[in-house]
Amino acid sequence: MPRKSLVESVADENAAPGGVAAVDRALSLLAAFRDGDEALGLAELAERTRMYKSTASRLLASLEHAGWVVRQESGRYAVGAAVARLHSIYAASFSLDQVVMPALRALVKATGESAAYHVRQGRDRLCLYRVDSPHPVRDHARVGDLLPLGKGAGGRVLVAFDPELSEWERRDRVHYARVRADGFEAVVGDRRSEIAGISVPVFRRNGELAAALTLTMPVHRYDERYVRNVLMAARALGRELP
């Protein structure tokens, strides 16, 4: 009878409801590879996934057979060609609007306010996607609008988290340090006196800044509890980006 570990493996701790345990464990071995890892030894993979080495070794043999990992002459394991093949298929089929627009609609449904996805364009920020609030009283920004950096919640988030914009940050180092520490920006009457905004950076899985996810509303409807909604939406969206 196989030994039962006193400590749950990463896969068992995050098991898919109704899923297959062996598949969960095999996928956790693939997920153990991090940015910068060229190859990992069996012991390190077992440690990262909290598996017995014997279990990890059997699963790695199956992953190697299918091309998901490659066992090098040194005995260490590297990501295999099957991963690159799936990534190319994913990249070819990926459509940003199919990921961003559902996230914006969900955020508007949860808060009743307008949501937008801003990206940096030179020395401005571009409203790439937007879903309007159902309220008749709201701000009237549009997709395609170019707005200033360093003004408004979305502009300030892009300045705070984009290392290329350090010249803007020098104007108010204390403020932008606080934005990075908090992980969001919330401003009332900054770019326009009657508008309030909450913005959170959206990071790709490799840690690169992709955009600012921004919720805007009239000042009289500002609610700091919406910060949590925007934070959760930005994190979930970042996990979907390539």
C-alpha cells in the first residue's frame, strides 16, 4: 500500500472538484516551472509540489512520453515542445476583446459603475475598451479617447507601475510610492471635479504591466468598497492574458 504523506501535496490542496487526482498532480509538476527556470531536478520538483520523489518520477515519465517535459542528460527536466505547440495555438486564437469585455461587463454588473481598460500610448493613455454604467448620470468617456498620464486614477496607475515613466514619477515620488504599496489608485475630482475613479494595474503572468483597469463614477456615488471589486477583477483578468 502506498505511503500517505503527512503533508498535502500542492495538487491535493488545490484539487479540481470532480477531477482526477493523477492529472491534478501531473499538472502541478508543469506549474512548478517558474520564470527563469531552464531545468529542474527531481528533488526540486518534488519539493515544489510537495510530492514523494517516487510519485513525481512516475508522473514525469508520463509527461516526458507525451512531450510535456524533456529529461536532459544531466537527469534534470525542462519544459517540452508540447507546451510550445499549445502556446502557439493559444496565441493564434487569442482575442483580447473576448477576455477584456466580459471582465468589464462583470465589473459593471457588480458595481453599477463604468469600467474601462486603459493602455499606455506614448505620453498618453488610450481607452481601449469600455462598458458604460447603466445609470443615466455617469461620465461620458469613449473607446478611443486619449487621456493624459499622471491625471485620473488610470493615468496615475500607469505612471506608478510603468518603469519607463520614472520622469513623471519624479513629480510626486511620495504619492506614487503609496500607489505601488496599496496596489491601486483611488481619486476624487482629480482629472474632472465631478468624477471619481478607482484603478488597478493589470499584470500579465510574466509580471509585465499590461494595462490599467479603471472604474469611474460621479463623485456623489463614490464608494471605497468598490476597491475590492476592481482588485479582484484586475487579478483575474491578468491570469487570462498571454
